[in-house]
Amino acid sequence: MTDKITINVNGSEISTEPDQLIIEACEDSGIHIPRFCWHKRMDPVGMCRMCLVEIDTPRGKALVPSCTTKVSEDLIVDTESEVVKKAQEGVLEFLLINHPLDCPVCDKAGECPLQDQTMAYGPGESRFVEDKRHFEKPIPISEIILLDRERCILCARCTRFSDEISGDPLIEFIQRGNKTQVNTFPDEPFRSYFSGNTVQICPVGALTSTSYRFKARPWDLKKVSSTCNCCSVGCSVELNVSQNKMLRILGEDNDFTNQGWLSDKGRYNFEYLHSDKRITLPLLIDSSTQEISINESMDLISNEIFSQKTSSVSFIVGPNSTNEEYFALNNFVNDLKEKNDNNEDINIYFSDDYLYKGFFENQEKLGEIKDLDLADTIILWSQDIKDNLPTLYLRIKQAVKNGKKLLIFGHTNTAIKELTEHYFGEEIINKNFEFNVEISEIPDFEEFILDKNVVAILGKSSPIQDVEPITELFQYLDEKSNLKVLNAFSKGNTFGALQNIDCVKGLNEFVNEFDESKRNLVFTIGANPVNNSVLSKKIKDRLIISDFVVALDMFLNETTELANIILPTTSYGEKEGTVTNLEMRILKQNKILPVPGSALSDWEYWSMLLNKIDNEKLFESEIELNSLMCDGYIDKEILPSFENLNKPKNLDGILNFKPINIEIENINLINLEMLFVHRLYGDSSSQINSPSISMLGSERFIEMNYATYFGSYMLNNDVVTLTQDDVSIQVNVYINDSLPDNLIIIPINRRGFQNLDPQKKVELEVANSREQLSVS
Ligand code: SF4
Ligand code: FES
């Protein structure tokens, strides 16, 4: 800890860290300095001059930008002098030469720093009568972002974000002088996984989102803080609602997790909430589909559960329930087991191909995301991090920028190869994800780990890989370094399920344990395993022959179509609860929307069914469940109760642990011909029912290296027909020369790929037409 220094601001002494910028030191002491270009999560550029302050120098008083000037002992700063005020008025008058006065039709009005600061610090009137700049407006710079160039004040927040933070500099300043404008490059749209952050940080209405433009005025919005459930980072968000409709999601700055940033999936995946395709009443599917009441559905289901003939009950859970809901399900299952002599045949399976035992034995070894900032070396062996844990990718990128060394193993993170110190590809890891050499003999490895602070982000790269090599790597690192591990399970509230379900099995266990000689009752809970899994075909076969299937879901999909009863459920924003992120940080989700139709949250169904088993038992509320759930946490000092999580000091979440029991057998398949990967955008029910982003997951493509691609006569981006047995799909081909020979990357969460066998070869032929390339 460095010694603090004292500076004098506006006549008062404040104490500050020695390396801070004047703007930060003042901010920390409650003194606001107006600014446009400065953003605490980006490098300062001093573009706008709105933050000018007066300081005492040996040569007298001087105006300096407070966002680029550091504090020093006994520095005297004046943020309110007449000279400062005159400078602020000048900057604002200058900015308004060209900025249009279109606040009545601008989405930013009401929350616009330019509008607010003009009111607070502006000159009151302008001396300019000349014509302002005009541009064609708005121009779409991607499927989801629009640009009104004449509103831009050239602060470079968007360009710096894209360059420094997300690493895809697709938006830049072009032309010079009076003609300078922000724009994208010809034929290169702003296709970034993080583009929505530029809309949030643009200090004027130059960048807007298609999903929010002209939808609401900021003063009409109802707002609540919550936690995103798109991946297991658990980004802090603010939900914005008007007239009971979710209109916008903004990132909130949580120092432990997202630092204010969101992926576009997390930001724009909400329109499904108001889709007219939502299921709002229980559906009984017989020879026809009919709506029934909740009571009727509960009677039918409990009759099935207590039918003397039912001898196996399986629950396939998805990642979008709250901790309280997983806890309620676990209670229901335990009561069911007590009633049922044959305990073995009541099981909970988690719907994620990438789940395996992971590394949970030693709580001391479990890392936090902020450990990335303290590490010497970061080791990454997991699914594609940018697609599956996008804001964790931003944290890794930031750590690398600050000098941490990144080493990547395997073939899934090829897109961020340029960030690495060493990329251990084909010569070290074969296409089955096994080591080609002893770990101790990997060249240039030992020097990065021996006695160093290492954070290892470890997870399965392929759903069907042998997990032994990952364990070997963990053990080696544990021996040689000061190791912290982040288990890279990526889906929503996976860690909440692991913390609150006594025993979690995987989809492979469901397939293998399914005994068709028994009477089978299967529940699917916010899970669609008949799509997006390497086991989809086998799961579908089993659901078809099951005696009774109950699906808790919001939409009809490949899985609910096989159900006898569909129970309508709620989504995030419509329920209160907690979720656990990949560090075991428990964060709050808050309710701000009414529930559609007769939909209920999962826990309410489990409570009603529990009550059918035992008249005495009934969960009354999420608060009651939360308080019961808290009993199981190891650290009793800081329990993640609603009350604690609502305290200002705990808004960033509470770290706490529970014992974890994952019973998943290693899937040891060899001769991998295809590497199934999950892309950020796919064909989940929520995405295809969110019009703004539905088309982003529609492209079908595969990746391979040139050698695999039969020779160079076919060009990059060619369209080919991929055939395996009776499956035939037209796809774009992208060449990725970081891949090993004879390994083809297939996006499993895009329609059409589920029926491929990853161990069998596929045939590729140049396609005659491009008709089927995109799915809608
Ligand atoms: S578009 Fe917005 S964020 Fe980008 S430079 Fe212009 S004003 Fe700044
Ligand atoms: S905020 Fe300091 S120059 Fe823009």
C-alpha cells in the first residue's frame, strides 16, 4: 500500500493516492469535474478539454486538463475559478457549433452529458449563426447500431473502446479538420461482440441501438439493478422498463466482474420477454394441444409421479434458474426420494455438454476474476472464451495489456492467439486434446509458471474430450506455481445449480442411465437438450419413448414439442432471486416486470408438487427460500441473503461456498473429426425471439486449415455442401490455419448441425447454389 499524499482542491485539503489523475482524485472526494472524453476504464486522451482546471505552477496559475494531469504533493487545484468557468463555456460553445439542437427527437436527451453540462456550465447562448454540419442520418453501421454523425463531438470514446478494450477497431475517425467524422470502414460493418458498449458510453446521441431508438424517454423509465444470466461471469446490469416492457439493458460497473461492460448478447437478448410466442398457460399435448389450468396440470403431474408404475424420475435442468429455484427443486427431489424406496432412479442432470468434475476440492485454490490483475501468468484451456465468457475475455485482454503473460492450450481460442506469449497448438496438443509431449518438456513453459502467481482458466474445449489432460495440467501447475483456478463452465447460473443441487449429473449420464424397461417420467426445466447438444439425437430418442414428459419453458422448441405437459415459466426480470458466478460470487437478480399470463417461476411449481407429497410443506416466497438456502453456505459471517445483498456495500455480490458434488463420467472418445463449439450467437429460443439479434446467429459456417480443405483451388469463404450419412448442409467455409490438420470446427448451437457424429468424417463438395446458407 503506497502512502497517500495531500492536495488542495478549491481551498479544502484532500488525501489521495500519489499516482492518481486530478479528475479521479476529485471524483473520489465528491468533487465533480465535467468531462466528455474521459472514462475511468479507458486510457485518457485529453480530446475534449471539458475537464480543464487551474493549478498553481512555479510559473503561476495554469489551465490543465484534469484527465491527463496527475496529482503531486501539495498541488493546489481550482475547479471553479472564473478562468475555469470561462474555459468550460468556451468548450461548450465550440462543441455546439456543429452539434444539432435536436434534443426533442434525440434518444439521449434526458441523460445526455452534453445537454446536462451545457445547462450547468454552458454560456447560455451561442454567437454562431452559420449553418451546422449535415450528414445523411442515421446510417446503420451494423445490424444493431445506428450512427448520426452530426451529433458526434469527436470524444473518441467509441474508437478507444473498440481498439483498447474489445480489440476489434472497426470504428474510427476518418477525414480531417472540419470534415472529421466517426465511421466504419467501407464494407466492414461494426460487427463486434461488444458494440453496444459504445452506445452506452457515447456522451451524445450519435450512436444508438436499433432496439431502443425512439422507444422511450429516459425520465419515463423504471430502473432496477440486476445480474445478467447470459454466461457465468454474472455481469451487473441495470434493467430499464417502460409501461411494463423491458426496453434496454445497461452495464453497471462491478469492479469484481464486468467493470461496466457487457457483451451484445447480454445487452440485447431481452425482446423475447414480450414475444407473442411466449407460452402463458399450461398446455396439455395429447392428440391435440389444449390449454389447461395450473391446478389441472398439477393434478395430472402428481398422478404421474405417484403412479405405482412410475419407477424412474429424471430432471434435466438448464442454466437459467435462480439459486432459490435450484434449491426448491433439490428439496422436492429429496422429498420424492424419501417417499420412493427406489432412490437410485430419481436424478438431476444438468444440460451442458461441457460440464465435468472440474476443480472444486480445495476451496483455497479457487480464484477470483480480479486475480487476473495480480497474476504473473494466465493459462487458458477452455471453450472459446470470447464466445462463451465474453466479459471474462475483456478482463483477460486488460490483464495482458497490463503486462500479464497469457499462455493458451488447444485449438478453441485461436481468435485471440495474437494476445499470447505462447500458443500451444498442434505440436503440443493433438486434435483429440491430448498432450503430444510430457508437460515438463513443453518448450518455454516452465519459465512462466515456476514459483509464479498463475491463474488457470480450465474447462473442456470439446464436449467429448478426455478430461485427463486438463487434470494433468492442473496438477502440474499446482506443484510448480502459486495456483488459482477458475472453472470455465460458461452457461448462465451453472454454479448456482452446482451449489444448490446435492448431486449433479450430465447429459451423457441421462442417456446411459435411461432404462426403457422402466416407466419413465422426465422433467425438462428451461433446457432444450434436443437442440445444441452432441447427444441431441440420443436424448430425443429417449424422450420419445418416455412415458410422460413435463417441460417447464417459455417457448415451444425441439424439446417441449416432445412433452405431454408444458408449464409456462418466468425469465430474469420477472422474478427475484440470486445467481452464483464462476468465482462463487452470489449476486442478486431483481424483479421489475409482471409475469405474463399464468406463468409461474420454477420454484412455485416445485412448491405445489412438494405440497402434494407432504401436506405440511409449501414454500411461501422467494425470501423464505433464500433464507433456507443460505443455511448451507460455509461462511456464516457473510450469507448471501436478500437483506445482505441489498446493502450498498454488498451490491457487487458476496463470495461464499457450498460443497459441490458432480457425478460425471469421463467421455473418452478418440479420433475427433469435428470440434463442436458454441458461438455467442445461436438458435436459442430467447435469441430467435429477440428480433434485434435473431439474425446474428443465422449464418452456417465451418472452419478448418488449408491442408484439410483439400487444396487451395477453393477460396476462403467458399460455400460447400457438407455431407455425413443422411445429413447434408450448405455452409460457408472459413480458413483457420491455427487448427490442426483434419479437424473441422462446427458451431453446435446453429441449426442443422446437431445430427452430425463428431467421430465420423464428413464429405465436402463445392455447393451449386447458396439457397440454404442462412436459416431464419
Ligand atoms: S460517436 Fe459518440 S463516442 Fe464516438 S467519438 Fe462521437 S461522440 Fe464520442
Ligand atoms: S475529459 Fe479531459 S480532455 Fe476530455
